[in-house]
Amino acid sequence: MNVILTVSNQAANIVGKLSKCAIAMLHQAEYSVIRQEGERGYTTNALTVPLEPETGLTWQGVKLCLENCGYRVQVKS
């Protein structure tokens, strides 16, 4: 399973189909997961994870959670 992780200063955007297990692992690691909607209300399978580097919630942690669930993660900035 492949996902693309696009990183900005404040958020990590995950594009790809995530399992409930992966989303649960992100929640367990104290990340918030917000579903993004595409144009005209269509779901794009894109999720946004707000980052708080000062409290340890980094994109590297998001990547590790996804890899622990069996995903291959491609990072773009």
C-alpha cells in the first residue's frame, strides 16, 4: 500500500486510502485526523493531520505510524 505525505509547516496531508487501523494508530499517537473533501463535495481519500512540533507531533511521527501499519510512504514538501 502506498500513500503520499505532503508536509507543510502546520500540517501533513496524506493522500491514499488509509485503513481504520492506521487512523486508529494516528489517534493513539495523539494526532488529530481531519478528512479533506475534494471539489464539489467528492471525497479525495485525503486526510490532514495538524502538526505541533513543539509538543512532539511531527511529520516524522506520522510517517512512522503509517509505516508501522504496512504503508510505503512517499514524502513531498
